[in-house]
Amino acid sequence: MEFAELRIVVEKTKLVDAHAHNIVALDSAFAFLNSFSEADGDALTYAPHSFSFKRNLRNIAELYGCESSLQAVEEYRRSSGLHSISSICFEAANISAVLIDDGLKLDKKQDIEWHKSFVPFVGRILRIESLAEEILNQDKSDGSLWTLDVFIETFLEKLRSVADKIVGLKSIAAYRSGLEINTHVTKEDAEEGLAEVLRGGKPVRITNKSLIDCIFTHSLEAAVCFDLPLQIHTGFGDKDLDLRLSNPLHLRMVLNDKRFSKCCIVLLHASYPFSKEASYLASVYHQVYLDFGLAVPKLSVHGMISSIKELLELAPIKKVMFSTDGYASPETYYLGAKIAREVLFTVLRDACIDGDLSVAEAIEAAKDICAQNAINFYKIDFDVKSFGSKDNVRSNFVKKGTDNPEDGVSLVRVIWVDASGQHRCRVVPTKRFNDVVTKNGVGLTFACMAMISAADCPADETNLTGTGEIRLIPDLSTRWRIPWEKQEDMVLADMHLKPGEAWEYCPREALRRVSKVLKEEFNLVLNAGFENEFYLLKSVLSEGKEEWVPIDSTPYCSVSGYNAVAPIFHEFVCHLQSLNITVEQLHPEAGKGQFEIVMGHSVCTSAADNLIYSREVIRAVARKHGLLATFAPKYALDDLGSGSHVHISLWQNGENVFMASGGSSRHGISDIGQEFMAGVLYHLPSILSFTAPIPNSYDRIQPNTWSGAYQCWGKENREVPLRTACPPGVQDGLVSNFEIKSFDGCANPHLGLAAIIAGGIDGLRRHLPLPEPIDGNPASLDGKLKRLPVSLSESLEALQKDDVLHDLIGEKLLIAIKGVRKVRLEYCFEWGSESTFITLRPFWLAEVT
């Protein structure tokens, strides 16, 4: 076989170094000799007698053209200077990108910015243990001691603030307490662990296993939320590490926890001496990837070749990545690159000789392992050819699909949804957003949560006026390039009194508050999935006046009806997918010009965010095509209404626990699920104030319209407000979720879900029984079943008497919501009736499109 082409590809491919550390100044207390070994103290004196030391020293001396001795190399370094030797090493290494974990404590280390003088692209890896210790080393502003809740909240807020500026997260749990992470560590154990750590004094070093497990688990949650990979130290290291506990097989609980199945995990350092174990894990767990830095170049040649071969025994080639694990000295980057090329060529050549690969396949593998796998995995977007032109070197990490000023993004929309359900935004130039708004937010009047969409003025009886100001703080995990406006980004915002202090009127914070109660009291997480129903309207001239009428009059699920709008729906789906929003199905609905898009389920906070963005997509794409999309609950009184039906399920430790675990539970629902659902049903009249927030909502919630007009539930019964569902793939007789039909497109999704959770919590606390299901049409049982509120005023009366919702959602926020609803009613009454109001199309469309 001829391997010349394979050798050229391996030697010439520009490397992506997926894991490294900062370089230090030449006068650092970190000795150059430490760059050759993981040993320290007396053990370090034996390092020059190892295979790797002798080989690596010889390679460095050849690069510098000096005598092959430690003294000669060190003299060359001193006389040349750090910048010179760094230029030599990085040029010889031919590295196009490097991802730096800057959490390694090194004396006089250079910051990440410094490294950009030598590499076209530099990204940051955030070490979670270092972040946690940094927080605990700071005194709280009020002088009190750290509590677990405050610490975790601060930790997650720090992660949120840098999520768009980093490439990934990293854990060194192997060094502290081992890799047998308990993802179900109790709050009590973690609190005791925090207390033990604080008793140890400063500087803080976290070694308590329960606290490490708690930090690790919350970091996994953040990684899933922010779509960040997690690098994990596995295998050998310095003597602080218990090698027995660094075997990646200990990660079994983490890898089997369904909550974190979407978090991609990188096992660093070839997991040596557990390379075979790492290969096995990468072969059977979709989320596990491998990186062989440190093993190369620290092992002998035989050891390095054996280790990489063991990684490739089972692991897919697409999951194996190169890194230097360079640290302290630029020579470590050079050695990692040079020797990795040599070892990789030998491994791939042997694979060809053995018959595992063809030469063409080996060439493709070389390209993947050296660079392409990391580019795809870490979503790196950079132009290597631009290096050398100062104006073109990108100074910040750029995730594909996110903002980069040099990509032409000039403006950022900061979006919030008020109590009336209106989507609003402030638009900020990108530079100011990055420099100021990300930290300090945008100023906004208290009255923002008292606005009514019908008249766009603050409502009385809300206790909110034009006096006082909050800060809109962007949640950077929700920042996306606007698919239909490529020069802009959009981001959802939280409302704070000042940065770091949430405002009690903030809808997103209200949902977090009740979700926290559900989690802390019952260890439950609510998942939600929405169905978007809407009308598409076209403009016509009638007697010289513009009118908006339905785009067609085809029946339910009409093929011809879909054909007419297919190009538009392709845009809908493409834009939603670019925002990481799952679309499960779409179809024409039963109303004239009515359609539906069904979205996948996710954790309730994400589901609410996704609903907001999906509405923005649908409206914007429709306008682009000269149409109007309206989510009005009852656009036409003589046609069917539109809802935002929401499907609810309960999850515990990654498992759907709404569904019965066996056939013994009633109705295929677990006891927990029945109690939660019973609470929602009990509080449904007052919940409607949140999910059906305008008078027109009650024109939709009528008998015989599949909208749920009576206070009852049923199995796969579309005439009831709460319908249990058994979608394809679920075992017959079991129920995976329940649908709430009385949720419409004028509702603020965060407030609506908060009210639903509050009702469910009451059901769990009081162990409310679920009544028998209604199998037929509830209207035929009129007189036997309680009618749900027939108007917004009736729902507000129910809310006024509902102490549970007042307690869980917050008295002040409820006062504001009720004030907004009352004024909305007054506007309706001024127009004489809801029917009269609906006929005023331009005014109505301005409110709900």
C-alpha cells in the first residue's frame, strides 16, 4: 500500500486543539521542567529519566537548533523571550484554533486574549469547580454566610452571564471526589457539604463529594439549557488524583440520567489507563466523545500508539478528537501537535494494513480527528485564511447561529411579554448590547407590567405607575440570530430591580418561583409542549376599503389547503428549527384559513420561551408574504376558535412520572399525576384568568367546539378542558400527558404555566382525588357538570377567592394582573359587546397579530 497521501494529510492539516491551558511568563514560579511530567516535589527529580522526557527534550532542541540538554533549552528560552519562542512553537505546530481551560492555577499566567497573537481562533472552556470556588471566596454583600440556595443561584447566574462567550464547560471532579457522581444528591447532604467547605476557611478548595456532586449536576442542567458540551478529566493526572476513582465507567449514573441525555460529554486524556473503557462508553452512549490530549505526548511511543488504538477499537471515528493539553509553556503545544501527528499516522497506517480501513477512509479519519470533529462538535465558526490580517482575526468565540459583529449583526431586540400577553421589545445596537446591556440591562418603567394592549396605557388598580424603573436583563441563553432578519439578533429578558435582584412582577421569574416549589417539595419538573393554532389572512379591497379575510376556505387537514401554503410552512419550520425549536407536525385546521403547528415538549421554562419565539416566527414570515397571522381566540364569531393547547407531563430524575408505572393505577396515570391534575382541574376557573386573558377568549370556550367549556376531564375526549393523551409509542392503557385546551394565543405563556403549576402543587399538597372521567359530550350532561366561567369577569371572581394562587404566584403580581384584566373588560363594555369589538378588524388585529 502507498501511504504518502495519508502522511501528507496528517502532517499538513491545520489542527484544532480542543483542550489546553494558559501559557505562563518566563519568570513564573512554575518551572519549565514541570511541563514534562505530572510529578512534583522529589518525584519530579526523576522525570528526566523517563522515555517521554528524553524524546520531548530532543524534539524541542531540534526545533530551536540548540544542544539537546535541559540547560541549553532553558538558556535559549531566556535569551529569545516568550513571544519569540511562542511564535516558533505555534507556527511549527500549525494549530488553527485552541480551546483554553483557564481554570488551572498557574503563577503569572497569560490571559486568553494574549494567546490570540499566535492562533487564529481562541475559545474559552469554563472550569466549573474554579467558578464555584471563586464565588465562595467572595464575601456576601450583606455580611451573611453563604447558603446552598444563594450559592447555586449565584453559580447559575454566573454561568448564564457567560454562556454565549464560552465554548464549553469542564469538570475536574476526578481530582476532588472521583467520577462516581450522584446526580440525585439530596439538598441536605449538599448543604452539609457547603458548611464543611466554608469551615475550612479561605482560600476555598471544594473537596466534599456531596457539594461536588451538586455543582456537577447543576452544571449538567446548565449545559443542556445553554447547549454547551462538558469536558471531564478522566484517567491519569498528578498525585492529587485517586486513579481508581478516575475510571470513566464511574460516570454510569450521569450517562443513564435522561435529564442530561442531550448534554454532550468529552472524556479527556484518552482516559489512560482506561482507554478501552472510554472506547466502550463512546460506542454505546450517543452523548460520549473522546479526546486524547495529555496521553499524547506524555506516554512512551508504544504507550501513545496503544492508547489511541484502544480508543478506536470501539469508538466511532467521528467521536475522537485531538488536543495538546498544552499548559504553561508553548513547547507543550508544539510537542502535543508534532507527536500526535506521528502517532495518528502510525495508527491509521496500521488500520489500513490490518484491513480495518481503506487508505481513502484513513485520510478522511485523519481530517476528522485532527480538526473537523472538533469544529462540528464545538460549533466553531472561523476563517483560518483570515489569520495574519489583524482586521480579520476574530477576537471572540462564535457559536454558529449566534451573534458576531463581523457577521453583519447591527441590532439586538430585547423582548419581553407583559401581563396582557403583548410581545414588546427594545432594540439596541450590537456594540452597546455587548458592552453595556448584557451586564446592566435596559431601563424600563414600572408601568410596563400595567399596560393593556387594547389602549397601550397603564391600567389603574395595578399599583404600578410611571414612577420607578426596572432593568431588562437579557437572558443570553435565549439569544438567537433572527432567521428572517439576518442583521439582527433577539433575546428574551428578565425583569430586575437592579442587576441580580429579580423584580417580583417578572413573568419569567414567576414561573421559576413556582417551578422551584414543585422541585423542592416534590422533586418534580414540569414539561410542556404547545400547539399553535392561528388564522392566515390576506388583504382584499371591498368597495375601495382594505379588508383582511381568511386565505382559503378548505376543510380540516385538506391537502389542497396545505399545498397553497406549503412554501410558507417550509419557512416556518426552517426558522423554528434554526432556533432549536422542535416541530412535531403541522396541518390545516377546521376553520377557514386556520392552521396548526405542534411543537415538541421541553422543560416548562424553555417551552414558554419557545412559544414566544414561535409566535414571532409565524407573524414575521406571514407578513413577509403579505399575510397577517392572528392568534385571536375567536377571530370570527361564526367560525372555530384558535387555542394554544398545552400538553403537560411530570418528570422526576429523568423519568416521566405522570404515567403510571404499571397497570394497577387508575386511568393509566400515576398517583402523583392524578393529584396534580386534580389540583389543576379544581383551580381551573381561576387559572383561566391567566390562560384565557381577554373577553374574546370566552367566545371560544363554548360547548360543542372542542374547547372545553365544563369543569371536567376525559380520556381522549376533545370536548373536555383537560384531556389525557396516549400518543403513538406509549404502552396501551398508559397516559403520558394531559392536554389543557383552555389556553389561547393571547396568554403570557410564563404566567399561564405558573398558574397551572400552582394549581397542581395544591393538588399534590392536599392529595386531591381525581373525579371520574367524562366519556361523552359534557354539554349533554348540562346541569350535572359545573360550567367553567363564561366570561373574563367570572374568572376574575374565581381568582379573587383563590388563596393558593395568591400565595404561590405572589400577591403584588396578581394585583397587577387583575388590574390589567379589569381595564380590558371596561374597553370591551365601551364598545357595547365583544361581538361589536371583533368587527373592528384593524383595531383587533393590531392587538393579536
